[in-house]
Amino acid sequence: MEIIHRIEQAEWHRPAGFDPGIDQFIVADTLDQERKTGMRTRFVRFAPGAATKVPFIHDYDEEVYLVEGDQNLLDKNLLQEIKQYQQGAYFVRPAGTYHGPFSSTDGCLLLEIHSYPA
């Protein structure tokens, strides 16, 4: 059965552990971090000026598409922008890849797919 989501009408929420101004909308989620199986598809949005405070590392693979806006890679002290990414950037991060912290100057929308290798 096909399901159609309207992103502008989605129910966004900020889960525990997310920094202020960063919300998610989960499309599908069978990711089981205890059993190391499944996958998750979600949209993440940063409000203008929102930022994460620490680098990320997780034990599942991650693919991220920057649908719109900008995202900045910051140094670990959050003092300096190292690199800026624009709409259309696609990131492939195998399990164990350190990434972030990130900020967004004008806000952004990300499509993320998380999965454990088969």
C-alpha cells in the first residue's frame, strides 16, 4: 500500500537529545539498535541558526541528502565553520564514521536513511 506524506503538513517533534531548533519527522522506522537490524527513514530540519553541539558516531550506516538550505560543518569547539554544504549534497557515512557538529545559517531540510548492513 502506497503512503504519501506531505512534508509541510507533517507532525514534527524534537526528540530527547536533539538540540533546540532541530526537529524530525519519521517516515518509517524498524531500526533496532539492540539487535542491530532494520532501517529508519526520516526528515530532519534545522531552524535558521540551529546547531548541534557534539560530533556524532553510531553503529549503523547513514545516508543523508540535503534537500534544501545549507548545513555547516563546525570544528569540535563550535568556534569555526570548517565547510559549508548546499542543497543537493549527498553524504554516505558507514557505521563508525565521526561527523558533526553541524549548524545551519538559513535553515535546512535533510532526508536521512539509517540502516544496519544485511
